[in-house]
Amino acid sequence: MSDALRSLRASYGLSDIQAQATLDLQFRRLDQTSQSKIRAELEDIRTELARLTTT
């Protein structure tokens, strides 16, 4: 059992399944946030590239 699972169980009285589900949800949110940031950065790069190639 990971430290995060132990900590969640001890702090909030969660079962193994509840603690794992909580961690999984947090990782999905982090992944979605990362994807959003990468997409925004890609759009910025495309905009800059278009500006540089049309000048």
C-alpha cells in the first residue's frame, strides 16, 4: 500500500477502494489539466508560427 493510500485511509477513515478511487480521480484531473495546458501552448506556437511566416 502506498503512502498516499495509507494517509487517505488514516486521515479520512476511507476503505482501500475509496482511497484508491480518490487517487485515481486526482490523477485524471491532473492529466486533463496537463492536456489543456499542452493544447493551449500548441495553439500559441501555431499562432506565432503563422505570424512569423506571413511577415
